[in-house]
Amino acid sequence: MSDAPVVEHPRKRVLGALGQAGIETTRTVGSAYGVFVRTLYYLVRGRHEPGAIARQMYEIGNRSLVFVSLVMGFVGVILVYQGGVQTQRVLPDLSQLGATFLELLVRDLAPSLAALMLATRVGAGIAAELGSMAVTEQLDALRLSAADPVDYLVKPRFVASIVMLFVLTIVSGTVAYACGLVGARVFFDLSPRSFVDSSLVDPVDLGSGLVKCLAYGAAIPILSAHAGLSAKGGSDAVGAATTRAVVHSSLAVIALDFAISFGAHALFGGYSR
Amino acid sequence: MSDAESGARDEARSASEAPLRLAGRLALLLAAIGRAVAEGELDRRMFVKSLYETGVRSLPIVVLTALFTGGIMVVQAAPIVERYGAHGLLGWGAGFGTLREIGPLLTALMISGRVGANNTAELGTMVVTEQLDALRALAIDPVGFLIAPRFLAIVTTLLLATLFADALALVGAAYVGAALLGVDPAVFYTGLTSGLLGFGDVAHGLVKSVVFGVVIALSSCHYGLATTGGAPGVGRSVNAAVVVSAAGVFLCDFFVSFLIA
Amino acid sequence: MISFREVSKRFGTRTVLDRVTFDVPRGAISFVIGASGAGKSVLIKHVTGFVRPDAGEIWLDDLEVSRLGERELASVRKRCALVFQHATLFDSQSCLENVALPLEKHGRGRTGAEIRARARALLARVHMEPFADRYPSELGEGMKKRVAIARALALDPEYVLFDEPTTGLDPVNARRVDRLIQTLSREGGVTSLVVSHDLTSIFGIADRIVMLYKGRVRLIGTPDDFRQSDDPVVRQFVRGEAEGPMDA
Ligand SMILES: Nc1ncnc2c1ncn2[C@@H]1O[C@H](COP(=O)(O)OP(=O)(O)O)[C@@H](O)[C@H]1O
Ligand SMILES: [Mg+2]
């Protein structure tokens, strides 16, 4: 190794990294939007292939169900514990703990955490699979036979992901709530009867939870497929595509979470009590 | 198509590799790293280089994640705080969740996706192109030269990133609180510092971030080193690494929360 | 001297080496030849401990290499360099840095300037000095291979194992590599074990040739022995004929 400058001036690199990230984000959103539009087009005009969708539902849903439910179970216990300990610092009793936890689960935690895990588990999988096909020229073979990879490969994953995220959210949210209930009993001696309380869940909470499911379920397969389809080059290309898929879909989940939560509160905040 | 599908099956098999055996492998890797460091085999220059690269790579994503996290925490804390009419508690409400749980967790997940995945891809590529064997052929210990520097760089970066993300998230939360609820940022900061939250809450999060860093660094190095089967193999390794990292982070969050409570 | 004694190796159900026995005498240039997939790369990787035999022993002078652990192998690898079949340069480092790395890690040179000067001299031996500051991704396969040879020579090894050093090189550079191998053993006393199916190299510089066929040693001898052999497999190989008893 020579002492020739291997790296540019640090300040330039840091600012450059931020600027680069901004440009890259804009460009990615732009071309991923193209994939999204084509997916919607093929939903209406494309081939009908219930078999492929079912297979993807199995891949995306059943494979993730245990993973996501397990993690959400642990998360349920931790959140009840941390929330309870903190609430005890300001409030005399924990009678609202269960109701508040349910409200938070419905409007945010269940869809968002399930989606973050789906972004990792499924986003990486989609990108690795499509990326491998891209670098081994299987995609070009598809195109040569006049089949758009978006129709054949992206559309089934798109539909499956939206459907399965709803299922995952409901199942893993239920697991989290059940585990939280056990946690509340063990740590704070709260009876299940006082913990199970849906009085704080209103239509706005339900609505924003559902909108989040839909938005995440659509964003994850599109961004991941986009990362995989645009893989070019050798053995590092598939790895890079997989990395991009995880990062882009996780960031999308967090950004959409903020946007939808903010929007719901700004529009219907007065209604929600 | 059938290639890719059997690939996905292999990936699932390696990701669901018997958890105990995986834990054993990770422990052995950790021991090897510890031994390399203890015996002075750590290549300092590679460490500085890795640290710099992980840092630069993480910065944009940590900034974005932190700002969104702050915003989300305020929006979620808002109804609870409004219910009790206690705007002075908004800083506390958004603060404890951020410091103890969401800050360390989201920062770890994002760095796992960005840096951990990248590390697996780089190591995996080096393995399938025999660059790792080339190091051994030159009598250079790959653990001291490549693995230990990357491991330490990831752990250090995650710790610093969490500290930075905590601060940034709370600043973001203060301004979202002002925009959404009309709570003056000064009131927000008072809520943060009024004594309900202390250094313990920050430390709680930082201890977790070190544990998360170890989990992410170990699994990303392990899957990189275990790569076989060319370019698709690298993709499968990255996939397995991020899944195991995420599961490991959540599991450790559970145990560490109670251990240091 | 490198000795293979009854070395056998299987991958799964496929027997790649079957009781292979031969010696590589000091100072000479020995060739291992055989069809692609015959197990030549697997064979020489046994010498530096990258592959472990299922049965048999490999000796390097008075060390039984096949018994050594990874740490003890480090000292073997300093004495016995391996040039991989595919150039395995580190992507993130320039050619000069690639060659300087072993010098640095093993303290061959007191100052950075001294190390760089040595690395440049090594690159000059393979005619790659003008490309010292290029990165591997900017070079063709043949150029990378020459840099990999320079890197392998960095620690002044007594033994050098070359895995197909001329494959992928143009004829001019292939002969330059041949001459380099010759110079190393004639003037530097280096023992070379070369895996090859480049007939020009084989009959140009080999002192001894070992032919592997179906996992077994088919013939050991001088180039003349090979030219005069009436074994149909050997004849087909050394004449490069399409028709004959060898499997496709
Ligand atoms: N690590 C390995 N695992 C399984 N099979 C291997 C491995 N390394 C080599 N082989 C197989 O051993 C045989 C000989 O390979 P090799 O020594 O590379 O042949 P060559 O004579 O062309 O150098 C090939 O069939 C190859 O597929
Ligand atoms: Mg070979």
C-alpha cells in the first residue's frame, strides 16, 4: 500500500455521500415508479396466472409467518414492559396500559414492524432471486420471448405481498398483544380482563393501520424487484442489489409510516380521542 | 426460473440453519476475532479504513432514519399526551421510546441493511473469487486482516450512529411537535430534561446498540465467509445475513432489556 | 523436495485423486499435466494445506504438511508460494499495493519507501511496472495473472506452485512467463511445480512431467519420455489430437 491518497478529502466525501444519496434517491424513486406503473398496467391487461400468485403468497407469507410472529411476540413483551415502567413514573395506575398498547398496535406498530421484517426477509429474497436472473441473462431470455419480466415476475410478487402483509399484520399483531398481556400479568400484576380493552381504538386508528398495510405491501416488492432487475455485472452485483433492496424498502416503510401517521393526525386528529 | 427457485430453497435452508449450530458458529467466529485482537494480529490500517467506509456509508441513512423516527414518535405520543392534556410530557413521551427502544432498534436495522449486507456481499465476493485463500497463501491471517477490522468497525459505527441518531431524532421530534401540536420546542426539551428521563435511559439504548452491533457484525461476517456458488451464492448469503441479523437484533433486544433493567 | 505419498481425495462420491504418489525434486521444474477437471488444481492445493487429503501424506522436505494446523501452515506458505489459476488480486488495492502487502505484513523492508521500491522491482520482473498504480478491475486477465505472480514471489519462496500460469496469456507473454520460471530455478534455485496444458511450455521448460489421468498418475518422466511414449492416452494428449481414448 502506498501513501498515495486512497481517499478524497474527508469533508468532501461526507458531503458527497449525502448529496449522492439525495440524487440516488430521486433517481431510484423515479425508475421504481416506472416499475410500479407497469405492474398496475399488467394487473389489468396482463396474463392471468393464479398459480404464480399462489406460489408467491406461499413464499412470502408462510415462510415469514413464524419469523415475524416470533419477533412480534418478543416485541409485545418488551413494549408493555418499557411502557409500563415509564408510565409508572408519571401516572398512579396502569389501567390504560392495555388499551393504549392495543391502539398503538392497530394504528402503527403491527403493520410497521411486520413490514420492516418483510422488507428484510422478502425484500432481500426478491432482489437476490431477480438479481441472479439478471446477471445470468435469464431476464434477457424472457424478454427475447416477448415476455415482460414485470408481468411474469413482479406482478405475482406485488399481489402476494399486499395480501400477505395484511395477514401477517393481523396474525403477528395478535401474537404481540397476547404476549403483551402475559407480560403485563407477570411484571405489573395486571389482570387480563383489565388489559383487554379496545375502547381507545377508533375508526381513524383502524383506517391508518389499513392504509399503512396497503402502502408498505405495495412499496416493498416494487422497490426490491427494481433493485434486482437493475443488477448488472458480476458476483458483486447480486450482493449490491440485495443490499439496495433491503435499504430502500426499509427506508420506504419508515418514510411512509411518518407520512401516513402525520397525515392521519393532521386530518382526523380532532376526531381521534 | 427453476435455478432461482432452488436457490431460494437453499437460502431458506441456510437461514433456518439449526439455531444452536448457528449460534455455535458465531461464537467460534467471535472467539477467533478475540484471539486475533489479543495477539496483536488486528491490522490497524484496515480497521481505520473500514471504520471510515462504514461511517460514510451509514451517514445518509442514519440521518434520514433518525429524522423520520423523531417524527413518528411524536405523532404516536401525541394522542396519549393530549388525552391527559399534558403537553409538557410530550418530550418525555417521545423521548423514552426513542432512547430506550426505537432509536437503537431502527438504527441497527438500517445499518444491518446497509453496512452488514454490504459487508456480507464484499466478503462473499472475495470468497468465491478465492481472494481469501490468496491471503492465506501469503501467510496473512484473514481474521486479523479482514474480519476483525470489519467487526470492530461495525460495532463502533453502530454505537456512534445510535448516539447521533438519538440526538437527531429528538431534535426532529421537537420540530414535528411544534408543527403538529403547536408545542413549543422549548417545552419539548423541558419535558425531556425535567428529570423523568436520565442518563440511564440513554445508556440503556447504547448498551443495546453495542450488543446489536456484535450480532450484526458476526452474522454478516459469518454468512460472507460461508458463501458458495458464485454470484447467486453471494445474493443468498446477503439474504440470510440480513434475516438472521434482524431476528438476532430483536431477540437480543428482549434479553438485554431485562438484563440491564 | 515435495513428496506426495498415496494421496487420495474425494468430493462427495467423485474420486478426484486416487493414491497419487510422486516426488518433486529440488531446483528442478516439474510439470503436472492432464485434461481439465483431472484434479490438477486440487493436487497442488494439497501442498499448502488448502485441501486436506482423505488418505495419504504430503511432505515438504521434512515437514508432513498434511498434519499441520492452519497456524503452522503459515510458515509453510512463506516458503512455498501458490499462484492461483485465476488471478486473485485484491480488488480494493492497486497492483503496487497488492504486491507490497505481503512485504509489509511480514516485515520485509524497514520503511514504506523501501517496501514500495521492492514491490516495483517485483512488478518489473513480470513487465508490469508501468501499471503499478492501476486497479485490478482496469486490467485484462493476463496482466492480472502476471501481477499475481509478482505478488507470490514477494517473500522469496523456495518453492513456487503455478496453476496454469500461461492460460489466458498471449503467446509473447506466455513465453515471458516461461522464461521467468526458468530464471527462477536456474539462477534463484527455486523449485517450481507447474500445472499446465500448454504444450509449448511443457516441452519448452519442463525437466520432469507427471501426467494425471482419471485420478491416477499415468506417466512420470522427462519430455523425451513423453514424446516417445506409446501409451495411447499420453500420445493423444501430447499431440493434442481430437480422436483417441481420452474421455470428452
Ligand atoms: N471444493 C470442491 N468441492 C467439490 N468438488 C470439487 C472441489 N474442488 C474441485 N472439485 C472437483 O474436482 C475435480 C477436479 O478439479 P480441478 O482440480 O480444479 O481440475 P483441473 O485439473 O482442471 O485443475 C472437478 O471435477 C471439480 O469439480
Ligand atoms: Mg485447475
